[in-house]
Amino acid sequence: MKSFRSLVCCLSLLLVDLTQSYDLHDPSYILGQSYSQRRNNGLPYRTLNPAATDSQCRSRPLDLVFIIDSSRSVRPGEFEKVKIFLADMVDTLDVGPDATRVAVVNYASTVKIEFLLKHHLSKDTIKQAINRIEPLAAGTMTGMAIKKAMDEAFTEKSGARPKSKNISKVAIIVTDGRPQDQVEEVSAAARASGIEIYAVGVDRADMRSLKLMASNPLEDHVFYVETYGVIEKLTSKFRATLCGMDPCAMGHDCEHICVNSGSSFNCKCRSGFILNEDQKTCSLKQVKVEIIQDPCMCEARLAFQRQTQTSIQDLNAKLAAVTRKVEQMENTLGRM
């Protein structure tokens, strides 16, 4: 009986662990995860959700300003790819007077505001305006461009919403070189004014300068691509960030659980597991086993002792009775 109770206890614990690990209502999930783990030595591979990446942005409105480098190092064909990237970004946004508004600041050795937040309030007119932008050539005055965007593009006069509306102000800087002026102080001032800055570096871009410009956390606000030819790959990353989509739905490489942390995600393990140093995979938690004696053992021992004492008393009584009979028989034989 005791062994049966232990078996039931073990089966119950196993069932609890299974329900925490898998959705038992969806057998395909169990099979799929098992196959993935066998195929990757226990590490599930990263997958993307096409439905999530292809959907349009339907979330928080933004006051969004692109700050684009068109210095001499950016060749005409490369600048056209930047414009395609901007147009693709606009396509992913929910644009309108009460939704996202877009402006573009173009810079080289001089800075030019191509159009303000108030000028174009539909996707088509914004993309037409982007298509008309021409490179400025010459130097790379990134700090000057950030200051002009802060002082002129992000103002209510230029179409930015008042602070009371609680509309996020976002600047995306795209550059392939090293700034020829100071960016640290002006970037800090822009961030302090409430502007969230993303820095996109291409090819020869100076990574230190990108980090000085971008908002924290840097891993969510600094991007790098090898060439302008692949800059469109960043569209999905910005879509997840600016549209407020769930980064976990966009694709993740967490072994157990993906947790949305805003513009990014972090990994979490199921109960009984701990997160490894790679912050993605999980290992079974080492549990210290402490053997606790069953309190029922005491009662069983006492019951056994009582039963034994009773049996001994019965045997003693029977022995005494037999002894008396023997004595009586001996007395009878002696008289004969």
C-alpha cells in the first residue's frame, strides 16, 4: 500500500511538470518542439511569423523625423536605396493627422529640412516628397542636423503634437561616416527634451559616434548594416519597434518562454529550470534533495509495538495455561 501511494505521488509530479512544459490541448506543439529539440541538440531554432511581419502598423501615433546623411561618401545609387528604405518605412506606418506624422531632415556640410511634420499627412504624399529629395554632398555635420531637427522639426509650429497629447517623438539617423562635428552634447540635449533617437550605421560608419547619439538601451537603438544594399532589412526591426508589435511574435530564439520588453524581448525558463549564461537556453535546476521521514512511520511503529506486546502477552498466557495443565498431570500421576 505504501509503494502504491509513492507511485501515485510520482505520477502526480510528472503530470504537473508536463502541464507546465507543454500545451496538452495542442499535441502538435509537443511534437513540433520535440522535433525541434532533437534537430538542434535541444535548442529550438529561430522562426519568423510571416503574418506578423507583413501586417501594417496599427498602434501608437508618432512624431517621426528621419535625419539622413547625403554627404559625398554616399553615392547616388546608395542614396536612392536610402530613399527606398524611407518609403518602405512609411508604408509600414499608420500615417495621418491623428496617427503618425513624418518629416525628413537632409544633411551633409549643410542641413536642409526637406519637409515638416505638418506638410504631408498621407502615405502617398510623403513618399512623393521623399522621391524628390536630392543629395547635398560635401561634409558630414551630423551634430548640426540633430540640433536643427530638435529646434525646428520637433516644434508645435512645425506640426509636432503638444506634450499634453503624450505623442512619442522619434528620430532615426542614417549615416555611413564619422561626424565632422560634436554629437555627444547635442544628442544628450535632444534626448533630454524627450526625443528618442535611433542611430543606423552603414558600411564605414563610426560605431562610437552611433552609441553617443542613440538612446538607451543601446542594443535596441543602434543598428548597423554592411552596405546600403541591405538597409531594407532593417524595415522589419523598426516595424516591430515603432508599431508596437510584439517582438516575440516577430521571431525569437528563446528555448522556453519569450517575454516582451517593449522594443525587444528577453527569455525566461519554465518552472524547475534556470536561464543559462547565453540568456536564451535553459537547464534543469539542481534541486537539493532532503529526505524527510514520514511522520506516519512513528504511528506505524507504535502500532507494531502494541501488536507485538499483545501477541507476547497472549503467548505468555497460553504458556502459563499449558504449564498449569502439565503440573496437574504430574500431580495426578504421583498419586497413582
